[in-house]
Amino acid sequence: MPKSLTPVIPFNETVPDSKTKAAPVSSSVKVNGGIQANGTVDKASVWDKRSDAAAWQLAEVEQLPLQVRLETAVLVLLAVIDNACCYATYFSVRAFHNRLYNIVDLHLVLLPFLDMALLIFSAIGTAHFFLLILLVECLHLPLFHETMNSRFVFSSAPCAVMCLILVYYSEQSQTMPLCALTVTIFMVFCWCVHMRVRYAHQLNLMSKISLDTSWFLALIFGVILWALYLTNSLHIITKSQDLQCPRVDNVQMPVKALTLNSWFCAPWDANAAQHISRSAVNNVPVLVSCSDSFVNRFGVSIGAHKVQCPVGCLSGSSTLSIMGCDIYTADSSICLAAIQTGVLGDDGGIVTVFGRLGVPSFSTCSKNSVTSLPLNVIQVGSTVMMTRSANFGSSVASPSVLGNDGTQLPQAFHFNNLPINRELLWLKKYQKVDSNAINVRPGQPWTQVEGTVSMRLAGIELEDEKVHLGAANSQETGPIRCRASSTGVLCSGSGSAVVQLDFCQPSVKSCTSR
């Protein structure tokens, strides 16, 4: 016959006989050094062998010792603050979406899923609070420490690692990752000290050493972190100065038009272009006569110039001529063209005239009592070569543009006041490319980001060109292959030869205001 199974008797309970009434239970069961008054067995003392198990279950809050209540309140409060800081860090990182204006923005672009990971682990931490309420408060289970340990492992620790990464890359520029990391470090310190003191009589030697090492390292790490932060010395650890790309509080991207040797500011915006108004090279307007042409006064300049036209140019218009409509050849009268395009009247005044490359065909029109002449140069869509020398971009002299048959596209000017001639920069989007892609330079992580750029500036046009961030390649000195468009010269596949996106030269150009 098989042996009969003998039930396990917790503490001093007796096994009831099936033929008799249940045996009485001892009237004295020690729990936490106390005596159960009603003589019944405290089942939780069977489930949880910790000496303070009763402090976390069955008893009402007002019956807990003051020290236990204070410890519990501090630990839970730190956990709540830690979780709130993780959410705040997520929103601060989220605010960097569609931004790429300095080296900190760049690192967040290169870590694209960091914000979602922060949100997920923050949500896990919040879920643990609900679990704590359910298990400890509602079901009266002695699982406070277990739930808090789980929350730390699956929420606080991962969030702390991500905040450490953010502090490493952002240094002094972002405060929320540092705050979240500080709260987590302080919580580790308090939790380890709490466990070490309250369970000192139950811990083995290795557990004691582990807890002591943990709270000590947390304390040292926190002190070092704040010492470096307050002394602005985090770069000693991050080696950010080795990149030679100082951080600046840009709100737009610094953009250099290489053909003009001029810097501009433009936002990343997939929906709208940024209209550009070039600054005049002269503050004091140049006095011009009604017959003065652009080339006579400014030569082959591609810059912007402020001029002052006299009164009564319309009365002598019969002896003057202009070629073009809204975009004029450089040998046209400046003041008469200004009257036709509508920026001045016959009473004269001050206006800025913008030098630019010409168009393949200058049309005729009659506006504001002025009729212009036409001029056809080459066919629209023809291939042209725009010259570029070793010192290209060192001045505002207009580059020459030659067709296949050697025909030169004439220089021109306009007034930047109409849709056909209004100048613009459009940074449509950016994306991370493979580190092994062409034009990605070792030690320059910003070159791993490629922007999509459209531009119409001084008669030079780009349409959805791919341009890597960073300084232009000074070794490229040959002519740029383009084609003639109805409004200028469209350079396809040559975006990096025309424009430069670079936030690593704040001493030359920064975009800290709109």
C-alpha cells in the first residue's frame, strides 16, 4: 500500500483527525516578536519569513511604526519623482524632433529611437505603481519590496542609462536628463541603505558587501557628476572638444551660399520655403542717374547694392532701354527697370538691386509706362558649365556661365519683389545615411546626415538636392555642370558645390534668433 502523505504543519498547528473535531490551535504564535492575541495562525508569517513582514501586510497604516511609515513614504516619493522626471525627459527629447541646428541635435538624430524607449520604460514604471497598489494595498500581500525592486530593474535603471547617454552628449545644454539621472542615483542610494539597515540581521556577508558597494558607488558617482556639471567640465569625460564643433543655441540652420560667399539662416520645414533678402554690400546708397546701368556702376558683381534713383526718369525713357521683364540684363538702366517692376515710381527713391546670373531668354513686357526689349541667348534646358576656380566663393564676383557652343549667359539683376525673381532657401528634410556612404568623413559625425535642399539665389537654382552637413570639399575646383532654366541656372547633382550646411562654425555664423 502507498504511504499516506502527511501534510506540512506550519509552525505549531496540529493536523485535524478526520474522526474528531479539529485540534485547537496554540494560543501563542510569535510574529515579529509579538504574540497573536486571538490564538489564530497568521498565514502571512508562513508565506514571508522576513522579520518585519507584518509591517507590510494586514495591519492598517496607522498601526505601522513611525519609522516604517517614513521609510515607505520616502521611497515611494522618490519613485514617483523618478518616474515623473523620466516623462519630462521624454518630452524634452521629443521637442527636438524636426530640429537639427547644433551638435546636440545631431546626436539625438543619430539616436532616433531614444525618445520612444524613454516613453516605454517610463510607462513600465507607472504600471508598477498600479501593481503596488493592487498587491500591497488591496490584496494585502507582502510584496512591497519585490514590486519596488522590479520597478527599479525594468524602469528606473533603463531610464537612467538613457538619461546618462543624453547627459553625455548634451553636457550642460539640457537639464532634464541630469535631473532624472540624479533622482535615480539618489533613489539607489536610499534603497540600498534601507535594505542594508532594516535587514542587517538576515543578510549574508555577500549581500551586505553588495549593498554597501552599491550605495557607496551611487554616492560617489552622483558627487562626481554634479562636480563636473557645476564646473562646466563634463567635456573632460565626453571629449566633445575633440570634435571641433562647438555647440551654439541655434534656432535655424546656418547655410552658406558658396557662389556668394555669404551665410544665411533657414529652418527645416517640409511645408514652406524661407524667403531670403540679401543684405546690401553698402550701407550708404549709391547715387545713380537715370541712364546708369548695373554693369557700369557695379561691374560683374553678383552682390546686392543699395542705390538712390533721381526724380523724372520716365520723362527721358525714350532715350533709355532695358532688356527683360522682372529679370533684366546687366546693361539695362537700373532706375527704369525699378519703375517697370514696381519697386519705385517716377519720383525716384532708394532701392536695393540684386546682381545675379542671367536667364537663357529675357522676355519683353510693358508695365508702369515702360516697355522693355527681348533678348534670346540660348535654349531653355541647354547644358551649361558654371566656372569655379580654386578661390571660388572668395568674392562676390559673378561666375561665368557658358553653353556648349561657348555662348556666355549674360549677367543680370532683379529687385527680389515678385514670385519669378524672389530668392529663397528651402531645407525640406534631413535623414541619417550609412556611415560608409560617400562624403561621410571619419571623425565628423554630422557628415552622416544628408539634407534635401532647394534654392533660388542669385540666379542659381537647386531642386531637391542631397547635401551632406559639413564644410565644402575645397579640392573640388572644376566647373559645375548645370542646365539653363527659365529663371536661372539649375544645377542638378551639384548641391554640395553650391551650398553648405554647417553649424560647426559659430564664430563665422550662428542663427540664434529668427
